[in-house]
Amino acid sequence: MERLAQPLEDWVETRIMLARQAGVGFNIELSTASFLLPIDLPYLSKLQVERAEEIALSACDADYIEVSLKGTWIASEAQGEEGVFVVEMGDRAEFLLFNLWQESLAYVSAMKD
């Protein structure tokens, strides 16, 4: 997970130009991506309150919640499994999501110990 230092449109335009110059295919499509977070993370309730348009939360079971993001999938092939998923969201939602991701990494590490 990383923050773009420029507007999404400019970043995509740069990727298109680089792909053309390199003679590589370029495919862009609207898509969703999902991942699980432990339900007992401290900031999760704040993300639920934020309710950003591009984020959907769904309970999976007693231990995990599914976070689904609406964004753009960019790959060199139409059915490519390798690419970049980009989401445009507000600063607060991004901050909360980043912190939850960091906490989930610590949570998983603690579970392994």
C-alpha cells in the first residue's frame, strides 16, 4: 500500500506513456479488490463510521471483516494476473485504512509467535 504523490489521472497518463514507449500492452478497467482484517482492531470502528464511498465493509465471521475497495485495475494484458490496483479516496479514509493494514501485520506476527 502506498500513497500517490500526484493526482490519479496524471499517474495513469504517465503509465500509458511509459507503456507506449516500451511497446508494452496496456489494459485499464474498473474493478474491486478485497482483503480481510481481524475484527478486533482498534481503528476498525472509525473506518466503519467514515463510510467512504469507495470502501465497503462486510462481516465474514466472528473473527474477520472483509474490506472491499472500488478502484482501477491496470495491467499489461486484459486478463493479466499481474498489475496495479489503484483507489482514489479521501485523506482520512486512506489514513485509517493504512493504520488498519499496519495493525493487521502486527496482529498476524503476534499470532505466529
